[in-house]
Amino acid sequence: MESSTGFATKTFAESAQKADTSKSTYQQKLETSEGIDIYKYVLLINIAALEGYVAQARLQAQQSFNLSKVIAITGFIIVGIAIILSVALTMLGNQNLNAAYLAGISGVLTEFISGVFFLLYSKTLGQINVFHDKLVDMQKTALSHITEYNASKTPILKTKPENEMGDLEQHQEGR
């Protein structure tokens, strides 16, 4: 059975690949489109590109979080070894605790580095949220423009290029 992090990584990678494929498909269809269809395809291309970026950012954030966890656990183990080493050396009567001090400092330094990694992870999540909000706004704008055009000019069925209007609606609903 796959771990949850492996599943998330696979899901984010598949999402990025799907966005690239969609973008390529829409670019090919844009070359032969006319009228409002040009506007629809440009919006679909922008949405696909932004979705790809968000998927890549999520993948990198997941990998960053996993690295941060490993570093934090390693630092905790080093600090634990330092405590055990100092207790053991003290019980044996050795007053020279340089090895224990060195291990303790190494563990604290490792924990500090892991804290910096978690901070960077947090900032990455903030960026993802900003881009996701832009994606949602872009989708809303696209749907409102297309709906306005369809309501004022022609019936919606006459302006749908194949099934792309459904793609826009599906993107809006969050799939």
C-alpha cells in the first residue's frame, strides 16, 4: 500500500501533467478558432498554465515538508543521543563531557535548520494560496464574460466549441 506522501506526490505530478496536456490541446484548437472561441481558448490556456504552476508548487511544498520532517527527527535523535551520552559519561565518572556538548550543539543546530525549512514551507504554502485565489478569480471572470456574451449575442449551444464550455464549468466547480 502506498504512503500518503507518495500518493500526494503522485497526485500533484499527475495534476501538473494533465494541466500541460490541456494547455497543449487548447493551444492547438486556438490556432483554428474564431470569434468568442479565441477568448475561450486563451482563458482555458491561462487556467491550464496556472493549474500546472499550482500543482508544481504543491509538489515542491510536499517535498519540502517531507525534508523538514526528516531533518527535525534527525535533530531530535541527535539531541537524545547527547542527553544519553552525557548521562552515561557522568555515571561512569568521566567529567569530560565534550562529546556530549558537541552532540547537543549539533542537535540544536539541526533543529534550527529544520525550523528554517518549516518556515520556508509555510511561505510556499502562502504563495500557493495566492496563486490558487488568482486561479479562482480568473475562472470566475472567464465564466462571467462568456455567460454575458452568450446571454446578449447567441444561444450558448452555438458558441460552445466542442465541449470546452463544459471544461470551463468543470474548472470553476473545482473538479
